[in-house]
Amino acid sequence: MKKILLLLLIVLNIIMIFPITIGLYPSDPIVVDEENGFLNEIIKYIMDKNSVEYNIIIDSQSNLFEKLSNNEIDAVAPLGYTEERAEKYYFNHEPLFFEWAVVYIREGLNLNSVLDLANKKIGVMKTDIFYEGKDGIKDILEGFKINAEFIEFNDYNEILKNLNNGEIDVGVIPRFFGLSEEKKYSNIVKTTIIFKPISVHIMFRKNNNLKVIFDKFDSELKKIKEDKSSIYYILFEKYFGSYSKEEIPGWLKILILIILIIGIFIVSIFYANSKILKKMVDEKTKELNETLSDLEQNIKELNNSKNLIEKIVDLSPNPLIIKDLKQNIVFCNNSFARLFNKQKEDMINRNLLDIFNDINEQLKEKTIIKDFEIITQERKNITSRINLTINNKEYYFIDYRSSINISDEEIGLLTLWVDITENVKQQKELEKLNEKILNMIDIIQKLGDSDIEIEKYFDELLNLAIKLSENAESGSLSIAEGDSWKYISAVGHDIDILKDLNLKKEYMIQTDEDLKIFKSDELEKYNIEKFKNEIDRDKFFKAIKPVKEVMIATVSIDNDKLLSFALDILKDSEKQFDENDKKIFQALINIAKNNLKLKLNIDQVKNAYLNFARKLAVIAEAHDDITGEHIYRVGELAYFIATKLKLPKEKLVEIKEFSPLHDIGKIFIPLEILNKKSRLSDEEFEIMKKHTLYAKRLLGEDPYFDTALKIALYHHEKYNGGGYPFNIKGDEIPIEAQIVSLVDVYDALRSKRPYKDAFSHEKVIEIILNGDERTSPKDFNPLILKILKEYSIEIKTIYDAFSD
């Protein structure tokens, strides 16, 4: 025996005489150069402590693999373990550290998941574990059936340089190397895509002498890793810095402490039992058998406890699963299985991604990425909200996830879903209600807008009614006045046909202020009875879509007006009106009724005011136009030119209505000046010019008369300047005043005055386009002059239509 031990010592000493060669590839901060790097210093410390002579060489990973294959070196590091590599080489057992791959991209590239890697140029390092092999980037993309172009490099620095220069789109880089080097490159961006967490080792030739050395290396490495104050953690802090440190949550510390206490307690029990057993063996066999029987009973009780825990988990109403990183279900409770209409036993060992259907495709992708992060960063109690569609039913869950040890060597995920579907539904209903309230407030606020067109307002009101109703699909608003019945607005029906129909009031369904619902057969019977004229009936049915139900109410606006408001459910629909629809409908009927009354009252006041203003305008013109034809011609001519300028519809109406008021201020000019038959003196002309300013006394600051005031104030301004009262020019002059300026001159030249004869249309066109001693074409907007020339015949026709 002594000879064998002596021989072994001699062999070990011979081993120590010849240095081993370890090849390292650059991966800052793990390997910086021959002397520096976390791995370099760990190797140096352990090898020196065990009196092992060694050499370190630096080369690319692919070159080091070739040298190892040719026995030119003894080991290569840092490397991840794979079964393919283990067939040819040994690995030290104790991990040097843990690592995973991070995806970097060039600046400006939008990339959110592995699916976005399609058709991209991906930079990878030759022979890298993150490139080829199981769960490498190539394997992952093949699994997703994603095509990409892989560009191989000798080291990670080359990848980052090419990525920074835009030669490639994507780079696959180890976590620590990326953290160390990423700040050197301004045109690269780190993504949240990470994959393949690995433990890092030293790979060496299958040589028993090397195995003895690296067994000692493992023993020493394990020892310094267990000592938090050892050189391992000093070097870890030196090279990896604060980004590698993660604080253990307080709750996890407490959990670990509890587990340790339980472990110590159990160990103490077994230790005490072993002492008792040893004593019993020494004393007698019979007592030993009795103790073994007691031990078997204890084990049975422990198994019963495990079953009890599982039963408690199964009673939980919240789905719970434990899965591995590949998304295979290791354990689930009954609540989870019931979600998919399955038994618990049918779900075990199934892949969660296969269970999710295509509707949850986006969630599948997020789940993979999130699980990688939780495992690799050893995170606990990660909470988020998820939305799932299972068996055509929508669910909402609070998703709790924590990493958990499935076995001694495998980490998995524990996932708990807390069902909040009803809460979300209630929240959505509340949001819908809030939206309805806001829409109602908005439509009510528009009641204060006195300028809104009644048809436009009722279009909005009708669309709002259909939107707020849960079941209405179409609708209409109409008014009966005198013996006629006219449609104002319709959704789902042909409003153009309806507006052209000469309908009679007797055709209208009248509910006497009540809300009523008619079925399709009742409605058809009513229409056949009321529509005596078959032509009217055919046109009406052509415009109205077939309906299943109509909810309708007619309300009185005044003694001679009825408003009809109808909402419809179309034929073949499965919907029907409910109480909520009725409440909303009734509220909107009241809004429509009140607004129409308000609008009619406002219009009556406006019309009265406008008619009064027109009378004043006629009075102002009475000395030479007692019929008032001039002011009406100005309105019609100005409206015609405004339409050719394609001004907004509202502006067209205002120009037509307010152009006759252009000389309203003349009411304040002395009659002796107004009636003077000869040319005015300079002083008299200065007084006459003030009629533009006097218009403000009548039209005031009322926004309704804004267009009228602009016309009255500025219609004597000239496009090239030199006009009055403000001597402004170009587009400083409001467009409505520019139009009336030309129309007023045209009409004045064509009209007979005490001091001149009327000119023919052709003569007037020639004067305006070419100028004379009184006017110049530069006085007018060139675009308006173009319209005058292009539509000369139409303008003559309009003038003649309003002349004796």
C-alpha cells in the first residue's frame, strides 16, 4: 500500500513539472489580455495555490478549438457546457460564473422581439455556444421558422464594430462583454431580447492527469465561492462592478432563513435518529427493527402532508401552474385545467404554447421573453396584467410569476393567475357610461351655439343616439309643418331620396309625446293604410331600409310643428330595444325638442333683425333706388362669385344674406349730401366716406353680424391700396368685402343715377377689366376679376333678373 502511495506522489510531481497551456479568447471583462481579466486572475490564484505551472495564450475561440483538437494546448475557456462538446472533451464541474446572450441592434432599427429578426443580417462569433447548437440563436430562429442571414466573426469586438458601422443589423453578444463594451459605440442599442442562460466552465482534453488538476481546481473554486469575503468576490466586484450585483429581496431572505431553520431541524432529527439507531444496533436488533418501523411511519406522514398541500392548491379558485423554461407544464391545479375544459392529468407535460391558440399569439411571444428575464435575473413576484381568449371567451388576469427550483439542476417558473375579468368588465362598463355622459354633455353644450345649422346639429344628435344605444342600428329625424312632412336627417336610410319626397303630414306616425315601439309587421300595415298615393309609397319604401323594430316618438314644437325622432333595429337582426335604450332615447328626444324650439326662436329674432336692417338699407338707398333692387342684386351677385371661389357653405349663406347691408351706414349721412345731384365737394365726400364706419353703430359687436360688419366696413378698400376708411390692401381686406367691392362697382355702373346714365353690361365689363378715369382693374382681387370675365354671361343674367 505504501508503495502505491509513493508511486502516486511521484506521478503527481511529474505532472507538476510540465506546465499546462490554457487558451483564452478575448471577452472583456472576463478575459482582457494574457495578464488581466476576471478569469485570468481566478486561474492564476487557484493554479498558484496548488503549485500548478501553466501558460495562458490569447486567440480567437475558433483558433483555440483547432489548437485544442491538435493537442497544441490543454484547455480552452470561458465556454458553456454542451453535450456535443462533452463527447470529445472534459469540463470542470464548478461553474466559473453564469452568463446569457443579449441581442444588440444598430441605431434606428426597430426591433421588439425575436420575430423582428426576419431577413436581418445577424453578427455572430464562430463556434459560439450562443450561435449554434441547442437553444442558440440559429436554433431559436429555425424553431420560429424565421429566415435570417448569419455573418460570422472571430470575436465579439468585430461584431460590435460592424454593428456600429451599419454593416450588420443585429449582434449576439454575451451579457458581461456587452455591459463592458457597449458605451464605446454610439450607434448601437441594447434590446430586451435575451436567451440561453448558461453556466461557464473550462473545457480540457480527455486526459486523466488534467482531470486530477481540474478536480483540485474545482475544489478550490467551490471553496472561494462559498466564502463571500474571498478573492472570487473581490475580483467579481473589480471586473463586473455594480451591474452584476442584485439585492436579494427581504421576503426572499426571510424565506431562505425559514428553509434553513427547517433544514437544520430536519438534519437535527435525522442526526439524533442516527445516534439512536447506532446505539440500538449496538444493543439489540429487535429495537432497531422497531425504530425502522417508526421511521417508515414518519415518511408516510410526510407524503400525506405533501398530498394535503396539493389538495389545498387544487381548492384555490385561481389557476396555478409550474412550468419549465421550454413552457412544458410540470404541475397545474384544477382551476387551471378547468379553464381549458380539461382534467388536471391531461395538462401535465403539455406545452403551454401549444395550448394557447392563435388569438393569444402576441402573449406567447411576451411569455417567452418575460420567462427568460425572470429566470436569468432570478427575479421573484413579478406582477403584470394579461388578457387571454380561451374557448372564445375573454379573460383578464393578474399574472404573478416567480422562479422556482424544479429540481437540483433546473429552474422553472411558478405562475399564479388571479381572475379579474368581472372587475375589468365593470370598469369597461363604467368607461362606456362616462363616454355616454361626456357625449351627452357635448351635445347639450352645442345648444348654446346659436350659429350651428339645424340639419348639421340633428345629424350629430342622431348619430349620437345610435352610438349611445346598445341596439339601435339606424334612425331618422323629421318635421311635420302645416300639411307637409319633411326629413331632416337619417342614418342607414337614403336621406337624399327622403328629402326630395313631397310627403304629407298624415303619413307621419304620431305618438302624442309618448315613446312607442312598432314591430315590422305593424309598421308595414300602418304605411300601407296611410300612403294612399302608391308613387309616394314606393319611393318611401325604396329609401327606407327594412326594419325589425322602430322606437319612435313625436313631440310638439309649437302649434303647427311636430318633431319625429325614430331609432331602428334592421331586419334579420337578433337585437331588440331594452329599458336602457328607452331612457337614452327619451333624454335625446327632450334635447332635440328643446334645441329645435330654441333654434326657431333664435332664427325668428335673427330674421326680424335682418329684415329690419334690410329696411334700413332700402331707406339708405331710397334716394336713387326706391325699389331696393340694388341691395338684392348685390346679394345675389356676391353669392354667385363666392360659390365660384368655393368658400365654405356657411360663408356663402352669410354673404348672400349680409351683402345687401353694405351701405347700411348711409342712414346716418345727412340727406342733403345723399340727395345731392351734382358731384360732392371734398368736405362732403369725407362725410360720405364715414358711412362705412357708421355701420358699426347698427351692427355692433354681435358675432352673428361679423360678416355683415366686415362687408360694410371694408367694401370701399382697394386691392392695391388707396381705399377707405383704413387704406389697407391685398388679403388684409376680408374676402367677403373684396367680393362686394367689385359687385358694388358693377351694379353702380349698370344702374341709372341722377348724375349719369346706365351703362350696358359689355361696357361695364370693359371699364372694370381695363379701367377708366374712375376705376382701375388693380383695385380688385385678380381672382375675382377672372371670375367676372369667365362668367360674364351668368352675371348679366342675374343682374337682369333683379331689374325692371
